[in-house]
Amino acid sequence: MRTLLLACVLCCSACIVPAPSSESAPERQRPVMAEVPALQLKSGANLGDKIEITGLIIQPGAATPGEAVKVSAFYKVLDDIQNDYLVFVHVEDVDGKVDRINADHPAAGGTVPTSKWKKGETIRDDFQVYVPPTMNVRGLSLLMGFWDPKTDVRLPLKNVDQIRSDGQNRILVGQIPVQPQ
């Protein structure tokens, strides 16, 4: 069973465009925004007592077919890591009708392999997820984790009772709404 996460969009007074002024009848202000605000997701997934996925920022907060969303993931290093893991990212249709998109990559653009990470550090990992123009879906599930390409083994999810996953160490970190074309 799949559950759709709902995102709450808050608008501050700085992004409200005032209505034309009228001395006789004041008009209500309309909240108008140039683009969908970033989607901020918290995780807390503990992978092998080595890495915690603390959260993600997705910009813009909704995908559009034919365009990419920028994802910034944040990882807290819980303990020294011996292996050089890759981040695997599986982007799937929330309804399961479309083949998944893979956005696997070395963390942090490959600048510092995981075996060089130090306990206590927080690593920022920026990557993009491109949504093909023909992908007509209402939302995308973002599943991720860490994978050792030499052994073909994923870091195991330790807090399985608190974090949503598929039972195969793929963490459901969130869902991205898709705007119709």
C-alpha cells in the first residue's frame, strides 16, 4: 500500500502581491508566487549506524515534465566508513504505472568519497532529477540509500520501525507532486 505525503505550502507577507489600491473599496490581497516554494523533507533514516539521512530540500517543490528538480540531501556521518558507497536514487511513479528513473551518483559530486568522511560531519549532496516530457504522472516517490558497487550490498536501514522503506533498504524520503503540462 502506498501513502501519499502531503506538503504544506506556507506563504509569507513578502511574497504577497498587493492588489491595486482603491480608496473607496479596499480589495483583498491575493497570494501570488513566481514558482512553487522548495519542498523541505525530514528523514532521520539510520543506515548501518554509519550515515543518517537527516533531510532533503527539493527545488522547486513540484516537478514539471520536461524539466529537472534540484535535490539537496544532507547526511550526518555517525561513524567512520570503510567502503566507498554510491548514493542510489530511485524515482518512481506514485501509482506504479511508469518505469522508474535512476539518479544514482557518488555523494557530494564525487569530491570526497565516503571512506574519507569523518564522524560528526554533515555532508551536503546536490543532484538533479530530470522528469521526461512524456512522463504523465501525478507524483513521484523518491527512494534512496547507499550502495557498495564492489559488493552489490546496500547499507541496512537500522530504524525500520520509524522510517518508511520498501523492506529492501530503499528509504522513502518523500514524494514530489508533478504539475500537469
